[in-house]
Amino acid sequence: MGFELAQVNIGRMREPLDSPVMKEFVDNLGPVNEAAEAAEGFVWRLMDAEGENATTFRFFGDEWLIMNMSVWTDPEAFRAYVYGPAHRPFLQRRREWFEHLAEAATALWWVPAGERPTVPEAEKRLTLLREKGPTPEAFTMKAEFPKPE
């Protein structure tokens, strides 16, 4: 059967998506998502009904929180993409577009191969990480847990 790595990442926007402040971020969603899909170890990502990005999904019912969610073969593949040349420049500029969140904004967890996480599940995992810290049910890139047996 096997397991794959699910991840959710949220951000509280500084301005609405159609504002000048967010323009460069929005303009680069397509290329950054295409790079993810082409990355070694990529399995799946959450997309809207048009098959594009996930900016229409809301997290915790908050209209200012946007999210991305994806599944990867393993933490190494996910890390290589996050810190790779297509994504890292935008990661380094995130404060231009998103407020600093005092609580965890990213959670990782293992899912059975072929299973796709849902937004409510991602909310549950991030809440669990915030309440209990890293556990096998929800962890971080700095405090990973191995695949289940």
C-alpha cells in the first residue's frame, strides 16, 4: 500500500487578491504551480473547479486566509521543491504579501497512497499541530515523523 506526504500551508493576505500589493504573487501562481507539478516526487495539489490554483478555498472560515495543499512522495521531494529555484524566491518574499502568523502555518502528515486530503482534514491537522506540537498526526519539516509501518 504505502504512504505519501500531505502538506497544508496557509497565509493571511495583506490585501485582497485583486489588489496591486498581491499582483506579483497572483501573476506567478501559475508558473510556481507548474513547477510543483513538474517536480520529482509531486503527486497532487488542491485546485479550484477550473483546475487552477486553490485561492478560492478558505481556511477556518476566514476570508483573509488562503491555502495551498499538496501531496508528495516523501519529505525530501517536498523540501527540494520548497527550497528549489522555482519556489524559493517567492518564499523569501512572502512578507510582502502575507502577514506574519504567530502560530504554525504549515502542517505535514502521512496519508495512504492514493488518498487526497480535504480542507476540513487540513484544518484539523493544523489545529492539532498548534495545540500539541509535532506528533505523528501533524508535524513540521523541522520535526518530521517517519512513514507509518
